[in-house]
Amino acid sequence: MNDHDTPLPDALRWQLRALRQPREPERDLWPGIAARLTPQAQAAAVRRRPQWPFALAATLAIAAAGAWFWRDAAPVATPALAEAPLQREADMLTLQYQAALRQLPPAEASAPPLRQAMDELDRSASLIRGALQRDPDSPLLLQQLRRTYTQRLALAQRQVYS
């Protein structure tokens, strides 16, 4: 048993309770608080990130959803696209991903951890594309490819806008 666990004597406990007395502030504190909040809110508005990278990501997501919806609507005229529906969708997803990367402004040299992560995602996408060649009807591989492209695009945006 340590000193913190011993009970207080009754006289000391009553003296401590007597110290508790409600006090009203001497003045209204809100105007001072509000005055200090306003410059912070203005500074936060200045530091906001541009919104168009998110619009670009949303456009890519909508395009991928459109490709999924219209995947069986008409045969694709591009000879590079495969015949299997999921393989064709993977090809369209790759084309949209490459178009999204081309829309980003050129980036400065990135930090080694960010560059390593982007290289690893590129390697993963390549491996997934190879696996899709062997198993063209795998929705799991297509979903993993979509996730990999999304993460890679997010890292490219972080590289450009940070």
C-alpha cells in the first residue's frame, strides 16, 4: 500500500470541501476568445489545399464506374484491349490511370520513402496485370488493381502538391 491509497482523515476532507466555492469570472471571457480564434480561422483558410486533385480522383472513380457499367455494351475497337470482360475492364482502368497521371503537373524530386512506395506500387500493378493475364476472370485481381492504382495516384498527388 502506497501513500496515495491511504484514506484522508475526516478533518482534512472537510477542510478540502470547504475550499470548493463557486466563483464567477471577473469579466466576460468570450470576446477575448473570439478575437484569438478569428486570426487562426483566417490562417487555416489560407493554408487550404487545392480542391482539384480530389476532383481528379473523383473523375477517375466515375470513369471506372462507367467502364464497369458499360463493359458489355459494345465491343471496344482498340486492338490492344483483350476479349475477356474483366481483362477489358483492367485495360480500360490502366488507360484511365495513365491519363490521370499525365494530367498531373510535373513533380520535383521526391523523398526516398515516397519514391520507394511509388516504385513498389508500380511493381505491384505490373504483377497484378500479369496475374490477370493468367486468370482473366478474377474479380479479386481487378479490385486489387483498382486499389493499387488509386493508392499510386494518391501518392503522385501528394508528391506534386506537398
